[in-house]
Amino acid sequence: MSRLAPTRGQVVVLTVVVLAALDVARSLYARWAYARPVSRWEPTASEYANLQWPPGSDLKPDASPGAKVFAKHCAVCHGPDGKGNGPAAPSMKPRPRDFTAGEYKYKTTAQDSAPADADLVRTVKNGLAASGMPYFSDVLSDAEIDDVVRHIKDLGRLQGVPRPVEIPPRVSPNAESLARGKELYLAKGCAQCHGSDYRGVNKYEDVTGAAVPVRDLTAPWTFHGGADPKQLWLRLTVGMVPGPMPSYEGATTPEERWDLVNFVLSVARTPPWEKGGKLAGPGQDPDPVRRGDYLVHVEMCGLCHTQINHTGIYRDDDAFLAGGMRVGAYPHATFISRNLTSDPETGIGNFSADQIAQIIRNGRRPDRTLNPFGMPWFVLHALSEQDAFAIGSHLKSTAPVRHLVPLPIQYGVIETVIGKLRRPLPGANPILLSYADGDFARFDSDPDDRDPPQEILIDAQYVVLLLGAVAFVIARRRDSSGRKPSWTRRVLAAIGILVIVLVLWVIYELPTIVPPDQLSQAVLQGIPKPVPKLFATPEQAALVDRGHYLFTVVSCAFCHGNDGSGGNKISWKPFGTLWTRNITPDPETGIGAWSDKQIARAIRSGVSRDGRQLHWQGMTWDMLSNLDEEDVRALIAYLRALPPVKKKIPPARPPADDDCAVYSFFLSSTVGEPGCGR
């Protein structure tokens, strides 16, 4: 009977064959399991309108001049019909104006009167300060501005003769006026919204239901309509419909409104870019929930954790940060972005703010370590502990959304190891990261049936290994001489097997097993650090240092490279092929010849120096529109301080047949050919 028992060599061969078969099954399942979304979300045209790219390319030839300007420069935010429902609108706080409602905040006419043409011209030409509404004075001619204003008036069916408000002479801002203004501030309920410290303590809901922060009165550089005293007097007189700011015309005299204006201007703090000023915007808010709220809406969180439709519109209204986007990072795994809402079963409701901070900065969940290509914690490791805790605190405060997200699916060990060995170690960077539209998670309460097959295959491999080891021990030895192998050979063989297994395990787990500090340092070490003594004032040094921090954690370095020279290709059929721009101060190939205003406009509004509209999925200006003015200026100051790099970046190419069907971000910064090829 002993002759019928398998030899140890046969046991090894059989074990390897079965393990390989299970491994192939894992790789095949990894390709099939998340091949299609569970569902697809499409907003109605009245909610958010899809837009053909580039804007205006599908406009009828007989469209009016104003309609052509509007389609090219305005529709991406305000929508093709002017309803405030452009495809970039979901991430912007507040949402773009609905022109069909005929309501305007910044005007010189009576509360119930249409705005004057000059009001609309001024807004289009100069934009709105510290907001996503850009200025077009260097992009559009006066005739084009008149044309688009005429079109906007037609959208709102504005009729009647505008009734201008007469502005009386300003009351002298002396001590008596300031004292009266302070009394009025308290008596008229201003503190209920703006706070006793004048910093803005509440949020209000705009007409779409989106939460919008109340204005910080100590920072007049954030007043969208400007801080000119006459403009503030008009805001108090006319109100700011459709916002919650009421008109005080019937509750105060013209002189009292001047007292209020004088008082409001008196509480302004010194700007952080002037002598004696310091950074004190929402990014420095001592309240962790409010601070986290600000950081979440300017950070990269929403890029992956909020699903998109087939043209890149975010499902922000009912599924913001609820996850469900498929992220491909071959050969590491296929990930489905996690539910970051406070739902205790499917989200992060059972995690503490400290635990969430650990996940954000170090990729360490209580139950597992996250792959950095599925969640870029190697970048977010640069977040301060205070900011990471603030984000965790805010996420704990969000409304719960039940959205069951399946586990990441890894390829088989053999394919993963071979794939990683073909890439530079220890990072084994994927050639590209892909981000699929659609929902790959489930809103229903049914258990997800995509996790068990992977778990069964992995468990089966462990069982086969165990059974193979047992069979190897009890199997007969084939040795014609009858001699037993020496203990030395046995030990060496065992050590050899353990070394092979250990090497395979290390490669399979890379780069997840690299300690967070070391991995983050290796990834971010090339980002230039500002030298304080090189700046004229401590305030300028502090501003540039803040800019360096934002450049690192807000995704600037992730997309444009550590040196800011850009070159990474992004391809997707809805917008074509583009390459991340060179944002170093090189005057020929970078942004050295741009003004600060032009850089700020590109960051917040996606309008390039030449007036070209940038796609919100190619440059995240829709989210960066929520950046505070202090942070925008800090970022610009840092970009100015970067070493210039001469690197020419090709212009974006409109959609073509060879573009990627799935949004693809290529990790190489070597400029390549357009389309989905490498």
C-alpha cells in the first residue's frame, strides 16, 4: 500500500497546480466582479445639465452673439439654459446664479427692481471678489460683454425700467458713528448670523438646499461685491436676494445704515499679507467641525468618494462622500471608494475622529491597512494632526447615507507579483489610475454578493497550502538508497521555502507595508520647501509656508508633480486628452508671465490666461472655488517661489475616438501622445 501513496514531489506538484488554478480564478474574478456598475445615476436636465466639450461646440450656427458667448464662457457653471445647473455646479458653494429667476445680489437698483445694465456689465467684466465668478475684462471685448448681458437679461425676462437707489453722503466714521453702528449690529440681529466676534457662526441654505457659510465680517477681502463703503451701504439697503441677507431699508434710516457700514469696516482685521497680519481664515478655525467642513470641500475627498455620471457631474446632493466610484490601480487591485458618511453600518459612523485621522494620514484602519493607490494617504500624511482630526470630526457630523461598498478585489498572487516586478520597486507605481463613472456600491439593504467569491478563493488557497503541508509530512520519501536526507538539507530546504514565500509576500504587499513616514517622505521629498529668510517679511514667509502646505495636501503636487512642472496625461472621451500644466514661474512654458489675478481665476474658476475654459474633471477648480481668499493668495505666493522649470506642455485635445472610455490619469510625467495609449 505504501507504494500507492504519493511521494513528496508529487504532493508539491499537485499543491502548486491547485494553488495556481485558484490564483488564475482570482485574477479572472478580479476582472469580472466590478466590470459594470450596479447602477448609473443621471440627473435631470433641470437639476444638472450635461455639456458637450468644448463648451459651445454643439451650438447652432444661427445662435445669437450673446448665446455664443454664454455657451462658451458661462454654461459650464450656469447651465446651457442659465438655470444655475451647469455640470460643474454641484461642488460650488454657493451654487451658480439661476438667471431665469431674475434675482441679483449685487446691484445699484431698488429691491424690487431689475438690475441696471451697468450692474451686470460690471459683474461680467470684473467678476465677484474671492469667488468662483471670474472676471472677463481681458477675455471678452466690450461688445461681447454687452451681447452676453443682453442674453442674460433675456433668460430672466427682465422688464421695466431699473430704478436706481440714490446713495446719500457717507456719515463720518468717527467714534460716535462706530458706537451707534455697534448698537445697531446687536439690536438688528446681525450677531445671530455673523456672531458676536463678527466671524460668521452659521450657514444658510441657498435656493438649491446647499449649505453656504455666512460671511466673515473681519475679512472684507472676501466680500464678493467688494468692500467699497457705497457697495456695503447698498447691500444693507437692497438686501441680497436670493440669499438670506434682508433689506434694512424699512428698519433703519439711511444714516443708520452708514453707521452700520462704518462699524462693519472697523472690525476688519489686518490681512495676513500685510505687516502685523496673520492667517486666520476657515483653515485655521479653532472649531474642528467647521474647520473640517472647509477642508473637506477643498480637499481631494470628493474626487473619489462622490460618484459621477457619464460626463463627470458629481452626485453631490444626496450622495456626497457616500463612495461607490471604481478606482483601478493595476496590478495592485480594483477599489471601490468607501462611504465616508456617518452611517454606522456602511460608513464610518462607528469610527472615532482620531481613528478617522489615522486612516487619512497613515492608511491604517482598525481592521486593515489601505493600499495608497486606492486611497492616497501617502500624500495626506502631510496633513497636520489637527487638520486630520478636524476632517474626521466633520465627517462624524455629516448626515448618514446607507451605501454598502464592497471590498477591494486583488488579482492573483502570481499576476500581482509579476506585474509589480515589471514596475520600479518598492512603489510599483501603476501606469495609470482609472476612475469609472457609475455606482459600484449599493443603496439597498441586500448583502453584497461580490465579496464572498473572492473570500472563498483566498480561503481555498490557504486550505490547499495547509493540506499540502500535511500531505508533504506524511508522504513517503523516494530514496532508492534508503538513506534519510540529512537534517542540514532539511533545514536549508525549509529556509529556502520560507525565504521564497517571504519575498513573494513582501512584493505582493508593497507598498502598503512600508511605514507611513518613510513612504510619504519618499513620495513628497522633491517638493521644494520655502526658506523663511529669503522673504522680505515674516508675514510673506508665513503665507508662502501655508502655500507649500496646500500645494502638498490639496492635490497640486499629486497632479502637477512635486516640482510643479506637470506633464501627466489625462484622457477621457467626455473631454478628450489633456496634460497637467506647468505651474512653475517659468515665463515661457509655465505661469511666470501670468498675473496673480489670472492665476487666482484659473484656480477658482477654471479660466485660463487665454480665456479657455478648463474642464472641472481635468483641473479641480469647481472644488477649489471653495478656497478661502487667504489660502488662494498663499498658494499663489508659493507658486511664485517655486524654482522655474522650462517644460513645454502640449495644448489640450478635444474628444476623439482614441480617448479612454474610462477616466484615466497616467502617472508618468513624460509627455506622450494623445489618446489612451501609453
